[in-house]
Amino acid sequence: MCKRFAIFALVWALPLGAQTKISVKDQARSVDLSRLETVRPFPVSTFLPSTCVVGEIRFKTDAPSGQNLYTCVSVNTWQVQGATGVFDPGFRVARTSATTLTIGADCVALIPCRVRVGSIVYSIAAPATLTLFGGTGSVFIYVNGEGVVSVAATPTATLAMNCAGCVLAPVVTTFPLDSIPVSTWAASSNQWAATGADQRAVLSMGRKFLAGTNVSLAESGAEVTISSTSFLPTESVVNGGTLRLGGTAPGSATSSLLGLGSAISGGSANGTMLGINAPAGFSGDLAQWMVDGMARFRWTPTGGFSAWNEGGTVTWWGNDSAATGSAFRLAMRGNGSAHRFALGSGTSGNFLLATGSGKVGLGTSAPEPGGADLLVRDATATTGSTQVIIQSGAGQDRDLLQFQDGAGVATSRVTAVGAVVIRPEGARPACTDASRGTIWFTASESGVPDKLEVCAKTVTDAYAWAGLY
């Protein structure tokens, strides 16, 4: 009995010295690991091998949480698998090799990735591949305003790249305004970094434009065209560059350029730049200039102009009679009905003229440049007529006329009752032919009588001051 047991123990003990490993693939059946304290079913690393077979799984420890699990979906191609319960907006960028980034790895024909640009929704049914040939720097990965996957490097990058299913855009320092950000990724030592920065927005909404008065909006992708709508009155027409507000557009160059109100049949032979026509029965003003809601200047339908300035209304008007020999008349009046200022006699031609130098003439002609500054001339004057009349009203106690020096001091004046007061300032001038006829009054100090003298020629043809008092 003891011998038989010893042989059995020896036979049983022989394989134990060799420590043969069991092949789970070939020998295990219905493996149940639920009772084990710890299980690590996949390889764990910070990198993805450049080669893999379909079905191989690897846990990448430096990937963002929820994107750590990678599956070899085809020979030597890894694809990240989203964690259950984690919402992902799609369009992920994955590093599928040291020199390859797959953009939109989850975009397939059956379930395309969709992006909205303004009013247009684009569908992307296949991933894009960004291949790095060498260099260092960073890239911005985005969808442009035309729904095209785009890659743009930073200005300092020295990257040599090729993009399949996407376009290489000009260098940028940030995402373009008309783009949908996807990711940023860096490269160094001729290979892509292990991970990039996910820039996708889970939920987003663009600005909404509202059209105001006389404004229209037209959307085309990322572009919004803002235009003004027509604000012209009914029957307004633009024809050949000529704008007409109301009525039909002028038919020729001799017609009005701009017509307001009812239709104007046509301009003058030389054309009318601006025509404003009041229709029959129209009682409103043709034009108004307003300040704080109050009309300060008005153009009435009969052609009168009214200007209001704190103190009341001042109205100017004129008429051009068709009678032979008539003159243009211009009048001004204040609040009352009487004319305060009127020009034009109606028969004698011009009444007020001004020269280019600013001199004024009252009469048939203006003063010559070398003559007086003010000329009063009446071509039809008769004997006994008066050129200038200054009349003092009842109770008037102010001077009718004053002559003042440069300081504003009256040196001579005509009083309201007609008295002439001569009080010249300064030293009496020499008596010469030029001052002949000058009357000079000298006020003296206390105890000395005043002097009143006149500059006159003597019998010997000499000039001297002669005392009048």
C-alpha cells in the first residue's frame, strides 16, 4: 500500500518542476473572472503602438477622461471609443499614429457629422487625415464658413503637412471669426503630441439679427447681407440716375433732377436741379427748418419765406412784373402789415446795388470802387426834392444822426429836434485846401471862452482859421 502511494506521488510531482504555462486561448473555456479582486484585461500605456490587429484594445492613460479606450478598427488604425453615458458632440480628432491625426474619425456615411453655418447645414460623411512629414509648431483645426474641414498653422510653425479630406488654410493666431472650432494640436520632434486640446462646443447658438425699419437681411451660409429697403413714397421712380419722389421720372436732361410732391412736367431749357411743386389746394409749407419742434424758417406754398428768431416773424417776398420797364421788387415786413423795408420802384430800374468791394448805392447805380462807400442818387429828382429825410417821431428824444470816432464816442450829432452838435475830438487840423470849409469847435478850460472856427480862404488866397465865436 505504501509503495503504491509513493509511486503515485512521484508521478504527480514530476510536471511541477517544469512550471508549464496554461494557454487561455486553447485550454480555457467559459472564463469567469468575476470573483477576482482585481482585473486588468487590456494593455495600459501612454502611447498607441504603430501596428495593431483588428479587435486589439488598449487603455491610454494620458487621454481625457472618457476617451481612454482605443480599439484597433483596421490594420494599424486605432480609434478612440466613447465611454458609456458620456455625451460627445462628435467630430473628434484622434492621434492614430505618431505622424497622423484623424479628423472626424466618427464621421461615416450612415451617421455623418453635421455642422450648421448660418442658415446652411453641412454633412461630413468621411474622416479627414492630417499627415505630418516633419517640423515643429501648432495647428488650428476647424470647419470654415463653407463647411470644409480646414487646418491652419500658427505663424511660427515649421510644419510640413498634407491633408486628405481637408484643406490647408493660411496661417492664423486664433480661430477665424467665420469658423467652427474643432481642436488645436501641437507637434515637435517631427511627430504629433500624444493629445490635443478639444475645442468643440457641446451646445452653441449664433447671434440673431433682427431687421429694423427700412432694413432687410439676407443670409447665405455665414454671410448676412444688410440692405436698406425702399423708403420712397408711392409712384417714386429712379430713372437713368434721376431720382423722383412722387410722380413720374423726368424724361430728359432738361427736366428736374429731384421732384417733391406732385409730378413736375419738366424743367427749364437748362434743366432744374431741384423742383418743389405744390398741387392745387395745397396749404402746407413747401419746406421747414425746425429747432426743438418749432419752425424757425418756412417756405410757404406761395413762394414766401418766413424766418422766426425770438422777436417775431420777418417775411421776405418779391414779384417780377411782366409789364415793360418794370423792375424786380423785394420787400420785407415784420409782425405788422406795413412794409418795413422795400426795394424797387417798379419803373426806374435798379434801386439797390452793391459792388464787388461791398459798397452800396441807393439809386440807379452803385458807387465806383474809388468813390464813396454809400451813394444816394435819384435820376428823376426835380427841383425842391430831398435826397435823404430823417423824421423824428412823436416823443422821440434820441439823436437822429451821430458821427462817432473809433472808440464809439459821438463827435458830432443831429439831435431829435434838429440841433447840430459839433464836439470834435483831438487837435484841430491845419487849415488847407483839403480842410477848407471845416467847422471846428474847441471846448476850453474854466475861465476861458470856447472857440468856434471855420477854415476859409482869405482875400490873398491863403487859408486860415477864422473865429466865429
